[in-house]
Amino acid sequence: MEIEVKARAPKDMENRLKKIKAKFVGETKEKNVIYNSKFRDFVRTGEIVRVRESKNKMILTYKSVRYKNGIKYAEEIETSVEKPIYSILEKLGLFKDVVYHKKRREYKVDSCNIFVDHIRGLGKFIEIEVITKGRERGGKKIERIMHLLGIKENDIISASYPELVRERINKEKYTK
């Protein structure tokens, strides 16, 4: 199970990560294509079907997401795929719903992954993630890292990146 929390990243987040001795793992650039279905609205059911492209790699992901106190709990299934996946998904009745680009800087502290993400058109965010079998223990680890980084519970954003992109697009439509 993946447990994660997301918040807007303060300008000094990289310095805060250095202070807690987070180990820099690397940086990637991604294109994320989120699909929805003609037959079942994944937004409504809390599911995500995503194709993520980075460098020479493509990953198809299915997620079933639930939230508790702003912390996201997700069952996640991933597999490597190739370009024909786009046609396959469309032939199955899925359609491209949202596309967004992300530059991600990854850090590690203990068994937590910390990501500083820049989403084109949205800004900078931080995600703290733990892969675990126990919800309670994983949640406690995330809360500890949040405390060390000065992230408060009211800073948490429960919306996914696709939801934030949809919100921005809708706002632009109605303010023009």
C-alpha cells in the first residue's frame, strides 16, 4: 500500500531537506496522461489510470485511492508498457482526460520517499510517500517527516495533480 501526503512546497524546501539530511536520489522529467472511461467515471470512483513517460520508460498505473485526514492511501498496480498502450486503452473505451508535465526531484529519509515536484502551470509541491503494509505505522512516519519539514496538517492538499490541473483549466475557461 502506498501512503502519501502532498502540500505546496515553500521556496526554501530544498534547504529544509538538507537540514534533515535527506539524501538526494535524482531528478526526472515526466509526461503524465490520465485516462477516464466512457463506462465508469474514474474521478467519481477514486480510481486513476495513468500512462507515465520519462526518458526511455513508460509505465501504466492503476490506482484506487482513499483519503483519511488528508493522507492518501492507495492500492497501486504498475507495469512497463510501450507506445501501443495508447491505442489499446482507447480501443477499450478509455479517453485522455488530463495531460500534465512534471519535473521531479527525489529524496530519501529513513524509508520515506520525498518528492519536490514542479508541475507546469501549477507550481511546486512536496509529496512524502511510504510504501507499507501497515497503515498506522506508515502514517506515523509521514507525520514525523512533515513535522521535521515544518509542514502542518492544514497545509495538506488532498487533490491529485490531475484534479488540480482540471481545476486550473476550468478556472481559465470561466475567467476569460
